[in-house]
Amino acid sequence: MLKDGNLTIPDLTKACMAREDLRKNGKAVSSLAKKVAVEFARSTVEQKMPLVTTDEAALFGSAASFLSEENGVPVEVYSADAEGIYDPQGKAKVAVPGRPAIYLE
């Protein structure tokens, strides 16, 4: 949709709701679709494509030991939709592609 230039909130929401695995989280998916469509509309396709093609969870996971050493604290990386994560401030709910949710304690 981004490449075709037709990334709109209604179209993205409809595409997401067409997937059974996403539909079970309808309210959260609808909210995320709105955030993503608005965020991606603010820049060019060339600027956003690296976000679409990057596995951010894997990227941060591979950097966890470095981040831990640099900050002197343990670093744990979770996907925003992971079950049973420790997230007392609900940061995972505000994560979007290119803007990971980071909780420091």
C-alpha cells in the first residue's frame, strides 16, 4: 500500500481486518492502523521502506548485550504482542514501526 501510494487509514484497517490472526485484536489493530497510516503519510516511501523491511525485534535483540554493557543494566527485548511481558506502564501499546517502546526501570 505504501509503495502504491494508497496507504489510508480505512484501507489499512480493512486489509488488517481481512486477516483472521489480526482480527482477534480488532480494537488494537484499528488503533495501530491509524497510527501507522498517519506516521507513514508524513514522509516519503524511500524514507519509510527501511522500517518496513527491518525486523526490529531481531535488530534490538542482537544489540541487547551491547545496550546492557553501555548502560550497566540488564536489557530484555520483547515483541509488542508477546504474551506475559513485564510492561507496568503499557509502553508496548504505543510502539509503532520505527518507534519502539522502551521501558527503563
